[in-house]
Amino acid sequence: MAELTPEQKLAALFAEQAPPARDPVFCADLMQRVARRRAWARVGAAAPWAGVAGLLAWALQPVLGPSVAPLADSLVLSAAILGGTAVLVLVSLMGARRLSR
């Protein structure tokens, strides 16, 4: 058997302690950051369209107002419940994000 050089001994020692080829915690964290960035990009892309739709609805309100008034009166409670739920979900998500750090 041939004698190993010091460099070969060190290489053999470091080869035994090599890190795993794939770190699942790092991969999960990276995927979560990518998903969060994509979600914010989608929200950012949809925001101008929501603004345009709101302006269009505001501009057409004098024309469409009388014809949709009965429908609007019946949807006020549903809209208030959905809005309140959205606010609660956003607050809870922000609180969970703050606590996870």
C-alpha cells in the first residue's frame, strides 16, 4: 500500500465531512422567497387594472346608478362582511409574519 501525501490525507479527511449535496431547509426557504416575490409581482401587476376599473365605475356611475341601485342596496352587507374579512386576514398574516422572524 502506498503512503499518502499530506494533501491526500487532508482531501480524504474533508471528503468524509462533505456537506450534503442538497439542503432541504435552504431549498424550502428559497422556494418560499421566490413564491412570495411572484405573489407580490402579481399583486403589483393587478393594482393598476383595479384602479382603472374603479375609475371607470366612478365615471359610469351617473349612467348606471339608477339601474343598479336595488342591487347595490342588497349587496351592502355582503360587501361589508367581505371587506372586514379581508382586513382581518391581512392583519393576521402581517402578525404571523412578524412573529415568525
